[in-house]
Amino acid sequence: MIDTDVDLQPLNTLAIAAKANYFARVNSLEQLLEALEFSRRRQLPVLPLGGGSNIVLTGDFPGLVIHLQLQGVSMVDTGEDTLVTAAAGENWHQLVMRTVEQGIGGLENLALIPGCIGAAPIQNIGAYGVELRDIFWDLTAVHIASGEQQKFSASDCQFEYRNSVFKGSTLDQYVITQVRMRLPRRWVPRVDYPALQHYFSEHRLDAAEQGPDEIARAVIAIRSSKLPDPAEIPNAGSFFKNPLVSESCYFALKQRYPELVAFPAGERWKLAAGWLIERAGWRGRRINNVGVHHRQALVLVNPGRGPGAEVTRLAAEIATDIYQKFGVELEPEPRYYP
Ligand SMILES: Cc1cc2nc3c(=O)[nH]c(=O)nc-3n(C[C@H](O)[C@H](O)[C@H](O)COP(=O)(O)OP(=O)(O)OC[C@H]3O[C@@H](n4cnc5c(N)ncnc54)[C@H](O)[C@@H]3O)c2cc1C
């Protein structure tokens, strides 16, 4: 059941060639517990893997990669909402489409995000004005060190913008096996995001009148026009988080660059990292095997299927340049391994 020296290139969307010293594909809770037992006996680090769309492999992984293939979805109408339960290995986008096809709203803005259910809480996935935390109910996870199962409520997960407890105090301690979401019967469309407003007005449609299905279709159309498909051009989506800055920093930058793109975020401002990178002249640039996408400056691409070090070097060069030009620190969104 445990393989050795397994090629991870087909299992990460940046198509980086790297190997897992040990590799287990798990289809059931029993198999997961056995794999974790193996990692404990050999004291191996564990990398739970879903769709590989938010990782950068900088070398071979010197431990056990557990490819989660747990399957199963259930939808229960509670009267007030639909309780959706999905196993970690289910594909995120397919689940979104399953709900909208049944006329159930709540997930439509998150259509076409690659990856699996189990990874969605890790960075509190978000797009087009909605984040997982808006509809999240709870999750079940296995504690890697003890093999015990544990439930996490929304508040346990400590969701923030592209962040959760699983990237903080419990980093590398749990494998998520199941996620539950509550999709309210009294659904309200979330169409205030500028790209969605623009899409519906271009198509002469009243945004507020659209159902979950139409909104999902709009999101898919917008995303497909902007973002490269990893199957054609290897990439990991947005490479940097949008930096949160103080009000004074925002106003100082806005004075220097009136066309700066930013959104209020509580007492702070969220700057569009893509705008900063484009303004610094990086869009479309290529260095050896890697580069910055020609349509979307926030997306680093790996058309030459180069090693992870080329991707991280390019990311570091961009971050240094942005700091020098704007005084703003960029933080990568995908996780680097090992
Ligand atoms: C083209 C493109 C567009 C994207 N657009 C968006 C977007 O709009 N919004 C957004 O938020 N993200 C976006 N992403 C990033 C990515 O799709 C999400 O972060 C997604 O949730 C990652 O899922 P995955 O299964 O591929 O995770 P992986 O890359 O396999 O894993 C990511 C991290 O989660 C951990 N992990 C995975 N599964 C589990 C588990 N079951 N238990 C514990 N830890 C686990 C891994 O160890 C790793 O640290 C995009 C990526 C691409 C390539």
C-alpha cells in the first residue's frame, strides 16, 4: 500500500518534477489510519495531498505523501437550509456544480476553483466576494500524531483571508477527512463584486435577478477568460496574497498612484497584488522555464516545466522588486515543500 520514490509531476498543477520518498493513495479512513501509523513508526513528515493546486515542490519530499481520495457527498434538507457533507477527496468544482444544478445557492461564486474539498478550509478559499467561511459548518480531521478523529467548528478553524488555524498553530498536525457546509434556503445572490457587475451589465442582465446557476456560469466565463488552465499552462493560480496595509500606507500610495486598485478591509486596505506586479512591469515576462502570465500578472506560470527553485526564485525577485518600488511586502499563497 505504501509506494516509494513516486513521481509527483502529474499531481501538482505547476507540473514540477519531484518525488515523494513514500506515497500512499488512501480511499478509506482505515487506509488513512494505516498510512499515518506507518509515518509514525518511521517518524516521517506527512504531506496530505489533494489536487496539488496550491503547492510548490522545491525538491523531493523526504516523507510520506498521502493522496486523499476519500469519496462521498450527501445533501440533507433541514427545512432552513441544505446541509452538504463532502469527503476530503471530492473535487471542489464538481460539488459546486452539483449544488447549483439542483437550484441550491451558496457555492456558485466559488465555481471553478481547482482542488479538493479537504484543502478548501486550509486557506479558507475565496473568490468573487465569497469565502468558504461564509457557508462553512464544521469539519472532521484526523490528528496525525495520535490517529484520533476530531471535529472543528467554524470558530475552531479561525478563518481569515486566505488563512486558518491549519496554516497557524495546528500546522501539519491534522488530515481533514470531511467538510460540512450549510447552504441557506433563503439564499441571497452575492453579485456586488466588480467583475460580476461588469459581466451582467455587459450581457444586459439584472445582476440581482440571477439564480445560482447563472451566477456560476458567469463566474466560470470570467475565470476562463482571465486565468490559464493548468492543464495547458502549468500554474498555481494567484501566486501572492493581496497585501493588507494600514490606512496611512494606502493613502500615501494612492496619492502617488491614483489608479491603484484596493478594497477596504475593516480598518485596513487590501491592495490588488496583481496591480502592483503589473505596474512594476512584470506581466508577460519569462525567465528560463518560468514566467508571469501575459493576461494576469498575479499568476506565475511554468510552461517549461522547470524545477521548483525557478518558480521560487522568480517569486522572490518579484517580491523584492515590489518592496523596493512600493514599500509593500508580498506573501506567497501556495505552500513551499519540503
Ligand atoms: C488556476 C487556479 C485558480 C485558483 N483560484 C483560486 C481562487 O479563486 N481562490 C482560492 O482560494 N484559491 C484558488 N486557487 C488555489 C487552490 O485551488 C486552492 O487553494 C485549493 O483549495 C487547493 O486544493 P488542492 O486540493 O489542490 O490542495 P493541495 O495543493 O493538494 O494542497 C494545498 C495545501 O493543503 C493541504 N491539504 C490538502 N488536502 C488536505 C487535507 N485533506 N487535510 C489537511 N491538509 C490538506 C496540503 O498539504 C497543502 O498544504 C487556484 C489555483 C489554481 C491552479
